Amino acid sequence: MKIRTGFGYDVHQLKEGAEFWLGGIRVEHTKGAVGHSDADVLIHVICDALLGAANMRDIGFHFSDKDPAYKGIDSKILLRDVMTLIRDNGWEIGNIDSTVCLQQPKINPCIPDMKACLAQVMNIAEDDLSIKATTTEKLGFVGKEEGVAAFATVLIHRP
């Protein structure tokens, strides 16, 4: 069996009044992430980690922010398409481990819904997906509530 690991990192600015999509669900907050798509930073890092592990470049290569077709797109669609790409190349997910860095809002109560949503989109067991949350103790752009960051690692394998 062949295995590979991948890593993803992404950042999005937070803006007053914008919708906040994270892990495929809408999170209630006064600020939301901004970007070309729906700016779901967690989905974006998972996509990047999966594509990197499969040696298929990154999310921007496949879904350019210069392409108007992706303006405001639901990132779950991008994740579904990434899953098709990696599965068409013979890869399956072993596991995903991710961390969201966000000062506010506290997202721990949302994690079960995020896991359920993303596991369904990827057609994997919820147990194969870990989502963790942390703050930066009020330091940096995350601590000042100017942005959100996320990290993900993945293990993929060819059965």
C-alpha cells in the first residue's frame, strides 16, 4: 500500500457584517471571512492538504480566484471536486487533522456539525476527521480579530 501526507495552511480577513462560513456551516458572528469564494478557511486548508498529498498542486491552481465562475462559490463544491480529483487518481483518505485559529467566536460547540457536514461531502467516516480550535491568546491578526487561520494535515493511501 502506498501512503502520502499533505499539509494545508490558509488565512482569511474578517470583516464586520460578512457571513461566516466555516467547516461547511454558517457560524453566527458579527464578523465573517472574506475572499473570492465563500472564504471557508477550513475547507480550503483541507483541499490544499489533499491536493498536496496527491501531488496535484493547490486549490488556487484548480479553482483560480481570477475565474468569475468561482466568485462566491460554496466551498463544499470545491471540496467535492477535490475528492473527485484525488479518487480519480486512485487515492483514498486515511485521516484528516485540522486546527482553526480564531479568537472569536468560540467554535467548539460547532465542531460536531462541521464534522458531520464535511464527512458527508467527502464520503468519509466522521471518525477520520479531526477538527480542533484554538486562539492566539489575543496576539497577532487572529488575536486582534482581524482574521482567521487554519491548518490541516492529511494521510492518503492507495488501497
